[in-house]
Amino acid sequence: MAHSKSALKRVRQNESRRFRNRSIRSAVKTGYKKVLTSIESNNKDEIQENYRKFVSLLDRAVKKNVFHKNFAARKKSNLSKKINTILK
């Protein structure tokens, strides 16, 4: 266990950041699943709305350094490929 004052503060900060990051990760995963289920249902309006919300969540998570920018780019690219095959 940490002994110095600064090390104890660092432990507290890491703990709070871990919980914040976990909730952000969970929200992004939920958004991804919503897009996939709307793709399966073939509802075009729902697909576009869920994809827009998912991209927003993902971009905010990248901005807060929860995910790497390449991870976000890969997820958006893969989903947009799936969506474009359906919307055509």
C-alpha cells in the first residue's frame, strides 16, 4: 500500500477514473449492440439514429482517452460498411 500523501492521492484518483471509464465503456458497448440489433431488424431510420448516437458516444470516449482513436475509427468503419450494404 502507498505510504506518501501524493501516492495515496494517486490511488484515490485512479479509483475514481476507473469507475468513470468503466461506465463510459459500458455505454459505448451498449450503443454498439443497439446498432447491431437495428441492423438485424432492417429499420433504416432506427439504424441511422442509433449509428449517429453510437458515433457520438465513441468520439466522446476517445476525447476522454478511454479508447484509442484507431479503435474508434475501426469500429465506425466496420459498422458503416454493414449499414451501407443494407441502405443501398
